[in-house]
Amino acid sequence: MKLNISYSILLLIIFLFIVNGNAQEYFTDTVGAVFENKRAIKKKEWNSNYEMLEQYNKNFKYYTVESNKLSNFQTCFVIREYDSESIHWLLLLDEKQKVIDFLMTAYDNAEGFLEIKSDCYTDKITVNTYNSYEKPEEQMESYVPSSKGFLLKNDLIFEYSESYGSSCCPRDPFRDSVKVGLKEFVTKFEQENSISLKETYMVIQGKEGEKTYYLSFKGWSKAMREKFIKKRTYEAAFLRSNTSTKVTYNDIIKNNRKELIFKLN
């Protein structure tokens, strides 16, 4: 009997370990969320770094909190506290700590007609908004970070991809056939055509450097998209059957293993 009980407890421990190991870490941001190490922001600093959020108001209290909620991206929370209205913003920062973009992740006021709270995962932000004056009253939008800013997941359609196999053991021959790296090619193409590629997504697919780049030409004309693909496939001296297949963000999630690392460049 004791043996059976001990065995059952062991199975329960293993089950809980597996569940917790596979659970995706996230943080829920609300106006009532508790932040450690809040640092007060004075007027001069606000006007220099955060004025894009709103004009400084001496009646409000402003704070900043360092955050590493999003993998591979520098972020921080900015908090505005007031008796009748409070706001949290999540800021996406570049390497020099300059603001690339921001999202309002929490909001509440004394009137109670509008409330915002967000679930911050390691690869996305889900913003939940309740507004009693809107139909429907509850709305949810998910965003993913990029070097250009926060992007709505539903808007992510990728029209071009490049896949690379192992960097060794054996080495993928495609790696040696590509004379111009994708990043270098994109930069040059942007400069030559006065255009910007805003959405680039990389999926890590193995421990030996296996990866796939997904590019979206959102906002580009059909002629410009075709020009990019034609020039890239010519200069790279290779053409894979999936290079111009359209996929969405959800397609990428669905077609790859959950443990893959997702990074927007």
C-alpha cells in the first residue's frame, strides 16, 4: 500500500514537472500590478525621452521599470500614476536605449468605462481592452516585437523565405552558394529603392545553425515585390521551391515545433 502511494506521488511530481516545463512564461500587466525597483522620472528626463507618450503633467507621478519580458528585445515599462486615471506603457528600445515603439498595456480610470490589461509572453503581447461605449465591448489584439516596432500578429503575411541547413556535419551547400548575406542584400535594396522592409522573422530550427528567414513586403507594390524576389534569387544563385510561398504568422507556429525560438530581426 505504501509502495503504491509513493509511486502515485512520484507520477504526480513528474506530471507537474512536465506541465510546468512546457508552460509558456507570461506576466499579466494591470494598473494594480506590483513592480519592484520603480524609478521616478523627472520632467527633464520625461521631455527628453518619453514625450511621445503624452505631455508631461506635474500632477501625475511617472516611473520607469526595467523589463526583460520579451526575449531578444530590450524593453521597459513606463507608469503614470494618478488618483483617478493610471496608465502603463511597454516601450520597445534599440541598442542605444532609444524608443522604437510603445504599447499601452494597462489603463484604468475612476469612471470605469475603459479598462486595459495585457498578457506579456516572451514572444508576444496580448492586449485586452474593455470599453463599455464600444461594440463589442471586449476586444483582444496580439502584437509581436520587431526592430521596426510592435506588429499586429494578424497582419503578418510572409511572401518570401530563405532556409539554411546545418552549418556543419555535413554543411548545407546552400550556405556556400549565397554570396551576399540576406541582411546585407536587404539593406542595399532598401537604399537603392528608397523603401523599407519592416517585417523580417527568423525561426531557429536546430542546434547546428538550421534556420529560416521569413520576409513580409507589406506596403510594397507588386512590381517592387517581384523585383526583390527576382534580384535576390539571381544574386544568391539559388532558388528553392518555397521561396515565394505565402505563409502567415500562425502558419509558422502551426508548422514548427513548440520549442523553436522565434526572433524578429
